[in-house]
Amino acid sequence: MTNDDVVLPRKRDRFTTGAIALIVAATVAAPSRAADAPKPSPEEVAFFETSIRPILVESCQKCHGPKKQQSGLRVDSREALLKGGDLGPAVTPGKPGESPLVKAVLYHEGDDLKMPPDKKLPDAAIQAIQKWVESGAAWGESAPVATADDPAKTHWAFQPLRRTPTPTVKDQGWVKTPIDARILAKLEQEGMTPSPSADHRTLIRRATFDLLGVPPTAAEIEAFEADHAPDAFARLVDRLLASPLYGERWGRHWLDVARYADTKGYVFTEDRRYPFAFTYRDYVIDAFNADLPFNTFIVQQLAADQLPLGDDPQPLAAMGFLTVGRRFLQDRNEIIDDRIDLVGRGLLGLTIACARCHDHKFDPIPTDDYYSLYGVFASSVEPNELPRVKGRTDDGSPEVKDLEQKLVQARKARDEYKAARRAEVDDDLEARASKYLHAAYDLKFDGRSAGLQPRAAKDDLRPERIREVAFLWRKRLKATDAQNHPVLGPWLLFQALPKESFAAKSGEVVAELEKRSQAKPETVHPLLLAAIRDAKPADMDRLADCYVTLLTRLEERCRASFEQAKKKAPLAEPEWESLRAAFHGDKGLFALSGEDDDQFLLDIKQTEAFASLTNAVQELERAAAAKVCRAMVMNDAPKPMDPHVFVRGNPGRPGKPVPRQFLQVLTGADRKPFQKGSGRLELAEAIVGKAAPLTARVIVNRVWRWHFGQGLVDSPSDFGVRSDPPTHPELLDDLAAGFLAEGWSIKSLHRRIMLSSVYQQQSTLRPDYVVKDAQNRLAWRFNRQRLDFESLRDSMLAVAGSLDTTQGGPAVILNEAPFPPRRTVYGFIDRQNLDGVYRTFDFAVPDATSPKRFVTTVPQQALFLMNSPFVQDQAKRLATDLEREAQAAQPPADTTAVVTRVYRQVLGRQPDDRERGRAQEFLQRAGGPAAAGMSPLAQLAQVLMLTNEFLFID
């Protein structure tokens, strides 16, 4: 295998792409023992399985595998890489600069070791290798590949939901709900007891932040503390769930899963912004507020365009779930892979995308299943004109009508340019198909061959069109009906002959073709048969010459016909016209389908020109976005795409065909191909139908994690065979079954969880229990949680009295003065250049579906809280309001009253005597010039916003 055959994995930042060259390593560093390596995270293993193992297998193991070890090096296990070969270890985990593997692929001048020896790897691949080594060179388990029929099917996540009797526990008085009984049963098994109930102040802060993402007011806290009715907390939960702020808080959780952003990522000269991404964000918020059944929520996000919506187009906005992702320089295969990964990990908790290049190494997901889903999304297109939906910016003014008319004209110009380029390609191929086929054959139908440019220059051909012919020829040969194709069928018969006996058996093939021609004339073209009979090809080169000669004769006839008729017209001779149609007709061998346009239609200059036209459209769309709302939908392509497995993930090497259908492991023996268009609606129905137990487990676990800070299953987006089992499997199934029984209601699930004693526990640490269960996997207390960035920023706005609760509309830039007081969920998310403050506070990276946010503690967080103009601005606003109130009071409020008021506003409580005394002393001593333009009271307000009491939820 050559280096050109290396398949680069996905270009996704989640699993940064990479490839590993053949390495004969030299180093003096001692290898680390594999047994000492920490267990890799699911994300690290998925990166290895998706991006590293396929390259090792394809590019390295031929010379450095179990059968052959050049220089004593093997690369088929982590232990082998750490041990290295004759010259020492190949990898030093965590130290790419000391790893010969990395040094070799960098191709530094003066280094003797450069791998692979024939060609340097792409920069992206080299960077990925460096990152892989730097992160510890994680390795998946060496295990046989799982299949959809093997014992992996018995994995707990693939089983029906089981309702088991509620366990009997000793402390019946603590049990309020079945959740409590299941948690307590495990605690009692370990000789442990739950923590006492939290006080009313803690509970209202916990519940309000949990459901709304902002703090309760002092008045709300005091009212709840005074309410001693048994149903006080239940009524509080109901009130919070009815607030429109709820959808903004919980919609943001889902937007992490949906990898929401307002931009496309890097797309070269194309406009990076999505002018209508906000319509999806607003749809999600509205869906959570309305408690839209989660099964309906899923179906609308995947296939709202297939539903009978009547006069209500709003659900169309749900399809932003699929379309707001990263655009990978408009690489169609990467975009589809991202959507498969989103559906797999986001909805099913399965790493389906790991089966892109090979059968999944651990889960029963074969590569065939990946490409079955590939066909679903490849059969779906994004329309040029997006449908209008109602929105908070909708406007029917003349300005909008003028914008829309300009949009129509801009889109027309863009589409006409592309149509003209397509006509040029068709004309060139029809006029010079013989030369293009000859060139593609010389390059062994490898459009990525290093010889492409010289071969194109030889006959003055367009390189991109040689690539196109090579791609189409290989693709058509893999089609299910290729054996019966009048042009390809003969090629396949000859191609199957052994090289050493080709000449001897060539006559047998000709005889077989004669028989076929008599029995089924449509399977062998008579002109081709005559040409082969006359040529008597002795090898594939002579057969290729036969095809090229026949195409040359066809071109001559087409030219003569055009010169005579002065326009394109069918050839007068039926046999030659049918041959022309076989090569150049709408369904001919060299006819580009819409799905292949972007790969071959435009050269570099034309791509730039087309990008300019596209940008003009997008600028108008962006201008209209402030006035008109449009849904980022997908529609079914006019003709569904019949998918083929890409050999080793390489789209240039189409393999066997597969039907569009759902995963076998979740369907069983009665699996049937999708029949309705692309199959998106059937896919959605399968996810909420046959796969409902798994789908319900996944979302229930997510909701549990969003409440408690950790899930019953620790890997929320990976329920596969390698995932840790649930800490409380019966509880997970009980919650999932109840969720389905209650109509897939998220709000009902909230109530079940929050009304439990488990949720209402104190968060106090108990040293003896920390020794037994440091991670609190048994839920013996409530986990203390730091405010996420959205809640932190929104809380500062809320206590300052400046929070703007206007809902919906286009995104706003939050971190530039004057700082907009909108909720953080409405902030502009730039996928490529995520604002630094988002990164500082562990915001979900929107390049791919995010299973959970990391929680870090870094100096930049404290520096932001102390020095950020935004934080200081909120403190100033609060101080100004309090000072104005104090002066307006009769008599004017004294320092004691002002201190009490700032504590109530920021922390929701009265200060104790010590706090009050110290605050008064500070205000009196700081009575001089304001620091950084901040009054003493503003400084006090900022200090309170920096306290753990403000920043954490107990």
C-alpha cells in the first residue's frame, strides 16, 4: 500500500485528525510500563479508534506487525510502541518532543529518520500525532471486532427496560419516592446513611439555579423559608418550571449536545456566519418551556420537513439540530460524518462514527451500518431558499420585501454560475472523454496520485476532471447493477481474469459476452462487443485501449453531428446514440450527480468566484435575519442516494452497496431498508420506537447529570460496551420506563427527581464517607457545584438589576462594551474564534456534540472576576441604585442599612454581625478617591460577587 492510500480520519477538533507513519525509533528514554498508564477517557479511546488505529493497520503493520518487524519494531499495541525496536522506544507518552515517532514525521532538515520515507504526511496529520502523544498516547483495548450478532448484543444498554420491585430499606422514614429507596438500598449495603435534608434557603437557591440559572431574590427566599407546608417545595418546583427562564436554562443544556454555534468554523473565503442559527436556538428554548414530548422533539429535529405541519411552520426550525454544525471547508463527507456522530452520541449514546473506517472495535456496529446512515444524510439537501417561520423579528415592511427581492436575484446569479460551470464540465468530458479515461487508467483510477498533475499537463487536461473520471469509474464499478451495465459489465469480466492467464482466457470472456448479447442484448453494447472481438485484448492495458479507441470514434461522430446541426442533437445512428447515452446521458458513466458537484465541478479560481457569489447571498441573508426568521431545514433529494461502503473510510474507494436502514443491534432480524425518501423520518421513528429503551436511558441519564453534576452512567454520550455500567441500573431503568410512561415529559422527570430526598440532601462533606466513596457515586450527599459561565454572568446581571429578560432573536455580542444585558444563552457563539471568557469558564466547545463540560480551576477565572470591566460595571450599577435609594429614603439610610441592602441583593440574606461590622469599617475607611472609578460600595458589591457563596450552589 502506498502513502497515497492513507485515509486521513475526520477533521473534527473533538478527535483531532491524525495518522502515524512507520517509525524505526531511536531514543535513550526508558519506556513507561503500560500497566502504569491511567485508564484513558472514552473520548481518548474514541480518538484512537477513529483516527489512529486504522492508520496503524493500513500504513504500518505490513512492515511492523505480527508477521514482520523491520528493525525489531511493532506498532500493533501500546506496549510494542513503548518498547520500541532495535534503537529504543518509539513513543514517550506526554512528551512529543522526546518521541522519535513525532520527530520522524516532522521531516526536520538534517534528521536521518523521516517517515514515511516516500512522502511527508499532511500538516494536520502531524499535528494530530503530536497531540496524541502529548495527551498520553491512549490506546483502545486489544479485542476482537464486535459484530451485530456477537455477545456484545447482551450489553445492558441494548436490553429492554426492566421494572423491578422497589427494594425494602431499613430507614423507611427517609424514603419519599422510589428513587430514594433505590439509592438508600445501595447505601445500606455499604453500611452508609444519606446526608440530612438541606435547609429551606439552600433548597430554594439550589432549585432556582438548577431550573432557571439565576438566583432567587431575598424576598423569594424569605417567603419560602416561612412556608412550612408539606408541599412547599413541590409548589416551588412547579412555579419554577412555569417560568419562561426555565427554557433558556435547560435549552442551553441541550444546545451543548446539539453543538450549537452561530458560525460554520473555518470555510476559507465563504462567509462564516449562520444568519438564521438563532431560529434553532429559539425553537429549543420554546420546546423546553412548552414541555414538548421528547420523542416529538427528536422527530422534529431530524425530519420536521416530513411531518404534516398544516399552517404551523415553526417546527421546521428544529432541523437546525442537523444543520448548525461545523462545515469542514464544505467537505460533504465530513459534514455527514458530523451528523451521524451527533445522532449517534447525542441521541443514542453510541459512538457510531467509530465505524467509519472499519467495524467498531468494541460495539456491535459494523461499517455497513455507518454507511447505511451515511446514505440517509447524503440523500438530504439544504435548499437554497430557506422557509420562513414566525419569530420575534418578523417584519412585513417594504424594507424586507426589497431585501428578499435582492436575495432572489443574488441566489439566481449564484445558481446560474454553477449551472454554467456544470455545462462546461459536461461539454469538456463529452468532447475529450477518451483522453480523460486514458489518463485515469494510467493513474490506476487514483485521483490522488502524485502523478496527476504531470499526466494532466501531458494532454492539456484539467486535473480535477481526471479525478472526476477516476472517481466515477470506480464508483460505477461498485454499483449493484454494474455486472449488467452494457459498458461496465465487459470490463468487470476481464478485470476478474488472473494476470498470468489473461491472454489465454480472453477468448472465453469474449464467448461469454457473445452469449450475453444473445440472451440479454441490453447487458452488452454491440459496438463495444465488436471492438473487443476485433482487438482480442491480451491484458487490461489492451482492453483500456479498446475503450479509449471506441470513445475517440464516438467523439468524432458527436463533433460531426454538431458541425452539421449547429447544436447538440441526438446522433442519427441509434447504436452510437445509445453508446453516447451510456457514457454521457443523465445517468451515464460520466454524469455528475448533485452529491458529487462540490468535489469536481470547480477549479481554484472558479471556487473563489463561486464563493464571492455565495457571500453576496449570505450578506443579504444576514441583513434580512434581523427582519425575517428562516428555518435551517433539510429536504429529501429528488432521488435518494444508494450508499456504498467507503473502503477504509476513503470516499475515493467506494465498496459494496448497502441499503439505507437503522442499526441492526437495535432492530433485530426484522430490519428492513428505509422506503420513504431519504429515510430521515424512518430513522427518527426508529430512534423513538425500536430504540426507545436506549434513547430514554440516554436522556434520563443526561437530565440526572445536569441536576446532580454526575450521571448514573459516567459517560453520558457513550453507552457502549466499554462504558462503565450504571451505578444504579435498576434506578436508571425505572426512571427511563417512567419517562416513557409519562409521555416523554422532561418536566415530569424534573419533578420525580427534585421531590426525592436524594435531591434534597445537604452537600456537606463527611470525611469517613470520602474515604469510602470519594466521587460520591452512591449519592450519599448532594454535590456542590460551581456556577457555569451562563449562570455566573446572568446572576451578576440579575443582582445588579440590569438583566434583560427579552426572549429570542438574533445573537448578540456579549463581551464588548457597552455590555448587552441579555441572558448569556443569546450570546454570539463563534465556532472558530470562541471568545476567551467562554473558554476560561469551561464553555462547551461547539465543534462537536459535547457530552459534558469540564470543570477547571485556573488563575484566569479569578482574574476575570477581579478585573473584568463587565463585572465592575454590574457592581457599579448595583452601587448606584443602592446609593440612590439610600439618599431618597426619609430619613436617608445609614451605613448599616446600606450594608444590609447590598448583602440581601447579592447573597439573598442579611449579613451577620461580624460581616456587617467589617463591611461598615471598609466603607468608612475607603471613603477616599474611588479605585478604578468604583465607589467603596461598588467595591463591596464586587467583593460579594467574588465569594464562594455567590459562585457555588450547595
